[in-house]
Amino acid sequence: MQHAYNVYEDRCPTRMVLDRLADKWAVLILDRLQDGPVRFNHIRRDIKGISQKVLSQTLRRLERDGLVSRSIFPTVPVTVEYALTPLGSTLTDTISALSHWAEKNMDAVLAAQHAYDQTRDAG
């Protein structure tokens, strides 16, 4: 099947999307949103180590890309929720597999890194 875009071409706009999806914060946010809408501060509490600024910037980019929607509710204080869009939902299985692959295989990666470093240090 031929596509209008070719990710291997240096000027292809798909590179921007791949860059976004390769970002650890984007992966964690998209994975966190797969169970339904979540408030900003809840996302921030759930994803340890992300700053308010980085969370805001990443959510804004994901919203611009059409992967995340932002809903504002006129409460006091204002409530803001983020959710996956239908387009963002098409990534759920892929993002979940990627993020949880890291959890399942971390020991093997650490062992490989150690073995690699040992061969480099010995040489």
C-alpha cells in the first residue's frame, strides 16, 4: 500500500509526528489518558518528575496535533480536563505496548548496557 508520505524522506512532515511520539513525556501522557479524561494536576501527580511547564507544553503540542482534547468547566476554580481524541485513541495500543515494554524489559536492557560497558572498559 502506497502512502502520500514517506517517513524516510528528510522533509516529510511525518518526522514531526514521530518526534512528538518519541518524546517520553508525550508517551506517558498519552498512556495516562487512555482510561478517560484526567485533570491537569492529576496528570502532574501521576507522572513523577514532569514539571508544570513541560506538562503544559506537551499537552499543548498534543492538542495541536489532534491527539488530545482540552475541556474547560466553569467551576471555581476552573476545572480543566484532558482526554484522548478519536485520533489519539488510535495510538492507545501502540503507546501502551511501548511504555510497558520498557517496564517488562528493563532488567534485560540494564544487563545489556552493563555487558556493553564491560567490553568497552576492557578494550
